[in-house]
Amino acid sequence: MISKMEVFKDIESHLLEDETPASYINRISDIGMISEYPFKWLDDMKSTMQSPKHHPEGSVWNHTMLVLDEAAKQKHKSKNKRVFMWAALLHDIGKPGSTKIRNGRITSYDHDKLGAKLARKFLEEFSQDSEFVDKVANLVRWHMQILFVAKDLPYRDIEGMKEQTDIEEVALLGLCDRMGRTGADITNERNNIKIFLDKARLFQKIT
């Protein structure tokens, strides 16, 4: 019987070493290896649907697996591959607990905030490295700022984001998040990331 810690270490190994880590994550999910706490928070993404307009790929799980493989392609650009890849896996862990149907629309308001809390709880089950846990949780917390800042939405908080995390890492995760969708346009998404970085950097210069 494989222990939870062994499962965690195996996941981490595949996150850091595989070209397509989603293959392994899907495989262990299919055989029930992530059906118990705290892994169940990941498994719950399978039954959590998303807006077909923004996520034609379907469930949060489908989206996360696409994001994960995108992140594997980009991880060499990250300042901390371990933090980056765990953030990619956990970035939408808050969606199962925040997804609701409002006026006929599927929404997941504040999934970034809930996700940061759950990511922290998840990782603290396996690691006493508080710096590592903080960095992952903060990337999860701020990953939606790509949209909020680029679109000048009222939820943007550049100051709060830059106090807690690295905007370059947010941008890299954000690109993977945006590309982890069926039919994503790489040129358009890179432009969104550029807009985000330009606005975030300008804010840093004038504050």
C-alpha cells in the first residue's frame, strides 16, 4: 500500500521531469490513487464544469491537465520550477468549492482566494518548507490578475500582488493558464500577457 507521502513525491517527480506530466496524473486518478484527502481536492475537479464559452475543453480537470502540460513546456523559464509546477497543478483547486450557477451561467468567483487557502493546506500535509508553500499559495492567489489587470477590472490589485509574489512568475503561469483551453490563440494570449506585464511594471515605477 503506497503512502500519501509517496504519492506526493511521485507526483512531484513527474511534475519536474516529464514532458507531459498530465499523463501520469490522469493515470493515478483513473486507478483511484487520489480519491482520498487531501488529494480528493484534485479529483473533485473532474466533476466541476466550467463556462463552455470560456472553457470549451470542459471540466476544471480537463483544463488543469492542459495547463499542466503547457507549464511543463515553459518550466525552464521559471525562477523556481518546483514552485511553478505545483502552482500549475493547484491553480484552480478552489473552483470545486466556489463554482455556482448564477442566472444560467457557470461562475467561480473568488476561486483564486479559496484556491490559495486550499493549496496551502494541501502542501502543508506533505512539506514543512514554509517558503515553498507560501510561494505556491501566492501564485495560486494571484493568477487571475492576468485578466483583472489587462482588462482594468475592479478586482485588480497590483500592489497586493507585487507584495506577495513575482509578477514575472504570475505572467508565465498566466500564459499556461490561458493556453490550457481548447482553441487558444497563442498570439492573442501572448499579447494579453504583455499588456499585463506592461501595466504591472508601470505601476511599480510610479508607486
